Amino acid sequence: MCRLEMKKIEKALQPQERMLRTQERFRRRLGVKEVDQPTYCRYITGPIERFDRKRNAFMCLNPDNPYGEEFRRSFKARTGHDHWRDPLPYKELDTEDRIGQSLSAAGWRLCNEYFPKALPVTPPEGKVELSDPKWNSRLIKKVAMFFGAELVRITELDQRWVYKGINIPHKYAIVVVVSHARSMNATAPDHLSWLSAVDTYSRLKFITTQLADFICGLGYEAMYRETLGWNPEVLMVPLAIDAGVGEFARNGRVLSPEFGINMRTKPVTTDLPLEPDKPISFGTHDFCMSCEHCAIYCPTNAIPFGEPTEKPPTIHNNPGFRKWWVRADRCLTFWAMNKKKWLSCGGRCIAVCPWNKPRVPFHNTVRWLAIHGPKPLKKFLVWGDKVAYHRKKSIKKRVNLED
Ligand code: SF4
Ligand code: SF4
């Protein structure tokens, strides 16, 4: 691309350049370190096989899935439903819940029904020569932000995170992040907290398909990748950690310095030459060791207390790590059991996380203390969060999902 055209696009994307610089400054001020290896590498205990997506708990509910027979039987016995997505009996819902359910159904639709192919890749004679990976990465981040991304990070695609049998030949993954509406998520478990989740899914699909189309238009291959339960292509958690979005947290999610775990992510893979970002380290493991909020307030005991362990509890977890294993089968069962009242739990584990706070000076100071303070201070911050936000031990009677 000639210098003049570069200047034109750079000028047009100045607001996004400013957003990027603000984000970089934010991480520097917090003392977030860039590291050569993702911090989960410390906890790898054995070979990591590419995961068979039929073992994904969401996919086990499909009637023809050979791994899910027992799960489907117990799911039906406990919930009365074949699938957590079975239609809700609207007439049995309270008016307030009908409003919430209508909202979440509206927020869900785009993500649920929109499975576009990328636009055709521009043939070689029309290709735009983009030979500077650093400049390309900056451009891609700014364009994704223009489309609505709140954070964008780039990594080389580690094929271990591509589900077994899925072929993704691209070298890079662009990880797009958007955050949940905090006021909606705070209602968990409720239809409105489910809305906060599905709204991010829909926005992510919109942003990633636009970004993929843009790259294809330049003459490079690109495709948004499915991560959801009925058609997943990649494991999003390690991919986002590799890209430096955040670190692995107790509830099995990625915890970022900006959003905590109050966010969703989706990738675009591509062969456009890019400069990958580095993974980051800011003490998430130590903080989660001082905090068990997500485990305490999860209504189904799906999140473990204490230290990480080596043995995966179910076939839905991939071995090879010492980690906090989350029981997704329990989430699903709970979601379906509570259909008359709540479409899903909607992420109570997200709502109660102390990192789920706005980026204002007070909370930024607390963030800094949470990263750099000694263990007693971390515990004090967790206690302070519990008191300040009136956390209650239980949402109602804890649901017994023990096998
Ligand atoms: S989504 Fe709900 S049920 Fe699942 S782990 Fe989080 S709090 Fe527990
Ligand atoms: S609630 Fe506490 S333990 Fe759970 S992810 Fe957040 S910081 Fe970690």
C-alpha cells in the first residue's frame, strides 16, 4: 500500500488509535507483565491431546452423541427437558420474567441463526500488499475496534486448541473481546443476565464476520470461528490466554486486567502476516487462591474450592493440566431445571467476581493492590468486596446435583 493511502486510513482510525494507547497505558500503570510463555504452561502435567468436541458437555446433549447417553438420561430425569434450549413455557412465567425472556430471545437470535460464510478472497491481481506485520496488526486492531470490539489481541494459532477433526490452516488468530452489560449480569441468575451473555455472543459474531470480510477483501484468507456449544471449532480459553487477553481463573474462564471475567471472546483466523502479542502475567492464580467467590456462590457446585488438581472430574474436561476443573454438565442441568424461573444461571460466577468492576480511579487502585499486594491484603480485598456488595451465601436453596 502506498504511503499516502496508509496516512488516509491511519487518520480515519485516529479515535481507535487513541483507544489502543489508553489500553496500553492502563496495563502499564497496573504493572501487567508481558511474558514469553502463557502462565498456564507452569501447570501442564502431561501431553495435551486435541479435544474431541463430541465430549464438549453442550454437544453431549445431541441425541446421536455416543459420549452423552448417560448424561442425556440423567439430564432428562432431573430437568424434564431433552435440552436446555427447549422452548420455555411463556404462559407459566411471571410477567417480569416474560419481559426478561423476550429480551434475551431477541439478543440471542443473531448469534443463534447467523452462520455466514466469509466473502470471497480477492484474487491475487487485486490483492493489497501488506508486508509489515506490525503495521498490519495495528490496522486490524483498530478496524475491529471500529466495528465494536473493546479489546483485540493477536496470537499464533496453536493447533492444540483446534478441536480434533477440524482443519484450520491459518497461522494467526485475532481474538476479539466485548464485555457484558454489568447491570444486566449483576441480576444473575435471571433472564436479564442471560441477555448480557447472548448480547455479547451476537455482537461478537457481527464484529468477527465484518473483520473477516475486510481481510478477505484485502486478498488474504480469514474466517470467524465458532466457539459455541453446538458447532465449536476452537477452544477459546487457551487461545485468549495465548493472545494476552488475560490469565486462567478458578471458574475456568479468562480473567483480564480490564474486564475481569466479565467478557466474551471470539476469534478470526487468518493468513494475513501479523505481529503476535505476548501473553501476560498479573498474578491471577494467586488472587484466585485468596478468593473463592465464584465457587461459593455458584448454585450447583460446578466450580472447585481450594487448590487446582490433576484429575479431570468428567469426560467433558481435557486432561494434561493441573487446574481448576469446572463441571459444565452441572451448569447445563441447572439451567434446564430452572427454566420456569430462569432461562439459565446467566453467569452468577461472573457477577460475583471482585474483578468485575468499572475502570474508575478507585477500582483501578484496588486492581493495583490486588495484583501487587501480599496474600493477607488480597484476602482483605475479597472480604471488602463481599461486605460492600452484600453477597449472600446462597441465591436460594443450593441445588443438589451430586452424582
Ligand atoms: S454459569 Fe452458573 S452454574 Fe455454571 S459455573 Fe457459573 S455460577 Fe455455576
Ligand atoms: S470470583 Fe474470585 S476465585 Fe473466582 S475467578 Fe474471580 S477472582 Fe478468581
